[in-house]
Amino acid sequence: MTSPRRLCALLLAAGAGSRMGFVPKPLIEVDGQPLWQRLLLAARQAGAQEAVVVLGHHAERLAASIAQWPAQERPQAVTNPQPGPDPTDSLHLGLAAIAQQGPWPERLLVLLADQPGLQAAHLRAALDAFEQRPAGAQALVPTVQGQPGHPIVLDAQGCATLHARGRGGVKAWRREHPEQVATWAAHALAHVQDLDEPADLAALTAATGQRLSLPPSGKP
């Protein structure tokens, strides 16, 4: 019998970074560490045993960066051949990849690859909040002052339900079936802070003291 999968992470990293000057945002460095790596290490520290990364724009550069990790630690990478401006197509591609690996995980963390403030403590807090979700809820979305953020947490039934929908993201799912998607009033701004424009790097450095830098041109 196949063993149940406990906690997985799904990192959506297919964006073009157009507002950042078409920079691969997952390769932005925070204190010398690429964002994609920082987020997956946080997920691992929160208990994730495996991870899937969805690539798209800048796939070659991101794949080259991932290849620098030890083989036993690398996430599974899948490529979205036509990523749109909305990450929901990449979300479903990632779910499909997870479905092919075996039973749905008991818990899934859905992360965006441009949120530099998220740490293991934030992910654990979201997982703890999920355990306190209302009866019947299959997913949980953290919100900060009403703004939805990440990580989104799903159980096995939530993974199956969202995958079966075939299109649309958690926002549409929540609108159509609010009893299935709970919200959690988080307080840490890290859940909603992302990097959209070059000015965001300087602003976050001023606010947190973190050193943020764009990846070297033409290098992973």
C-alpha cells in the first residue's frame, strides 16, 4: 500500500516579472539567497517532505539555478508552456504534477515565488490555523486587513476538489463555495507582501533591513 504523503509545497514561479523589468523574480536574492530557494527551505523547515515548482517565463534560468542544489534536495520542476498573467493555470499544472506522484498529500502549501518575507514560522502559523478551520472547509486563505495572501493551505480533499474544477483559482472557488474555503485573519505583513516593481526592493530593505538584489543579467 502506498504511504500517505503528509506535507507538500507547491511554488508558483512562472511569471514574467514584467513590472520588474522582465526580471526572473524567483532569482531575486534576499541576503544572498535566491527567493525560490529561501521559500522552499522555509517550507522544509515547516515540515514539507517534497516540493513542486512550476516554471514558465525564464524557465531555463530558473532550472539552471535549481540544478545547483544537491540532487536529493531538488524540487520537481514542471514547465508551463504558455503562462498567463494569472497564476491559476500554473496552479492547476502543479496540482496535476502532484496527482501523478500518488495519493494527494494530507496538507499542501501553495506559495508564490515573489514573497521575500515568508519564513517557516509564518508557514507553521498557517498550518496551525488550518487545523482550527471550520467544519467542512477544505482550504484556508490567510488575510491581512482583508487582503488575501499566502500560503494557501489545502487538505487532500481540497487538492482533489480544486484539481477537479479544472480551471479557475482559489478566489473563484471561494466565491462559489465559501463553506469550502476558510479565511484566517493573520497579522504578519509577510503573508501579503510581494515584489512587483524595482522600488519594492528598496522599500523592503528600508523596512526590514534585508539585503535584496536583482539577479546578475544573463546568469542563473
